[in-house]
Amino acid sequence: MVNFTVQAESAPSTLPSTGFQHGRVTALPKQPAAKAYAETEMLLEIPKLDVSMPIVGVPQSDSGWDVTWLNNSAGYLVGSAFPTWAGNTVITAHVWDVHNQPGIFSDLKTLGYGDQVQIQAWGQTYTYEVRESKLVTTKNVNAVLQSSDYDWLTLVTCEFYNPFTGDYLFRRAVRAVLVSVK
């Protein structure tokens, strides 16, 4: 008889912070090698927002995902489904950047039912349509990382900046389902 133990990877307790403090420019230290993002050959495009950005892989640590150095990239949260594969892929980007300017996801809250989000990968265009946009608390990780048998894309960014604490009170989660691959 053989005894063994299966350990599941622990889920983070909070969603990543994707916004910097308003009213000031933030100087970032050099990104540590342990927190380096994985390059991909994929682009995230949101036609309604007129944005196109590379997708990088953000590694998960015991404390969650550190998206500090995303700049003008979108970060695929490792631990969610790989982009374009069945399951729920979670991608995040900054709502407010280090230069004290609106980030590339600053208008994410304007997306509504039927708006399109695309991933360009491997010579194909994966088109997703928005089905839901909602606010979630920073601790409601399950609302964002929910599993799925189908190919879903969840876009996440910060919302409701609190100038007294320098934090964002909520996260915006926009869910879209795959409707075509061409």
C-alpha cells in the first residue's frame, strides 16, 4: 500500500492592485527576476476602447500576483486558464499608471453586453463578447477566478480610488465568452 498527499496550490486571498496613487508620479524599482513576467506572442485588443497591448504572464506567489511593472501590457494571471484555452482566463491591466495618467484599462467600466474583446494569437483572432460587468470587493477572488468548461475571458482592474488611504476600494470584473475564432 502506498500513502500519498495531494496539495492544491493555495488561492490568493486578494485580487491584484492595478492602480497607482492619483496626484503623484511613482518611481518603480527594477523588477526582480523572481517576479519577471513571461513574454507571449499574444495581443489583447478592445476595439471600443481603441486599445491594443501585448499580453504577458504574471506569476503567482504565496502573496498573489505582483502587477506593478505591467506598464502598457496586459497581464494574464497564471493560475487561471491559459489565454484562448477552455476555462476562465483572467487578464488585468492598470487603471491608473505610474506617470499619474489614466491606464490602458481606465475605461474598462464602459464595456457592456455584446462589446467585443479580441486576442490575437498564432495567426488567429479569438473574439469574445462581453456578457457581464460588475464590481467586486478586493477579497472576492472567487468571483473573478471562477472556473468554467467554456472559453471565458475575465478582464480585471481597480475602481473607486480612495484619496485618504491611497487604495482602490473595488475591482471591476468584465466577463466575456468566446464567440468565434478566425
